[in-house]
Amino acid sequence: MQNPRESHQNQEWRCLPVPYFLSLSPSILIDVRWLLTIITLAGGQVNVQQRPPIRVALLKEEVSIPCKVTFPYIMKYTKFSVFYYWINLVGKKTFIYSKSVKIQIPPGEENRTTTQSYDHKTTPLESTSFTGTYYCEVKWDHIVKVGSGVFVLARGK
């Protein structure tokens, strides 16, 4: 049997070719970085946040599933759907609710970023089997973002 260190030493290392843009002059590199920054900003950033990460709910109570959606006031981001679902302790995914959203861009706010809340209240939890992680998922025509989820511990009174 060969020693792992010896087999590592016997490996042949190869150099990868230098990407084209690294062989360019420094002034062109600065222009490329500037262009990439502009493209990123123009494309906007979208995000879905869910906080707090843990909630405790008593049986027969509703639970508010938090969902904060961050997006730029750009036409392609002002129309989306929000889906809510939960995954129980054995991994079963259950859809709870969905809604379509269409936002009007306020005058003078074009290209600015906004954060909107789309919280959803569940029906009252009937048993401790409703314990699990509840998610908010947002779908645009060209992108899908899912929150990190909120773990809900359903407890008896």
C-alpha cells in the first residue's frame, strides 16, 4: 500500500493558462472592474430575509411567517410571486399560501432599492406535528430567491 504523502508527491502539477483579461494593461483592468460594477448595480440586487430564525407557538395560535423582500425599483423586479411553505421534521414539504405582487414605482424612485414586508399568518396550529421550518420563496420571471426559513416549535398549552 502506498503512503498518501508519497502519492501526493508523485502527482504532476500543471499551470493553467492566464485568463485573457489578466494579460491586459492596468488601465484596461480598471475599466473592466468599473464596467462590472456598473453592470452589477444596474442589474440590481434582490434578497429575501426571514427573521427571527426561531419561534415558539402554542397550539391553537396563528404564527406569523416573516418575509422581507429587497429589490430595486426596476420594471423587471416589480412583478413577482411570493410562496409560503413548510418542511416538517421528517422532510415533507407542504405549500401553505401564495400571492402575486405588482408594485408601482413611486415617482423619482427608479433604480433605488426598497425592502417590503410580505409576512403571512398561518391558520392556528392544530398539533405539535406542525413543528418545522417555514419558508418564504419569491419568484420573478428570471430569478428565484428563498429565505433562510424560520423554525417554528409548536407546543401544547
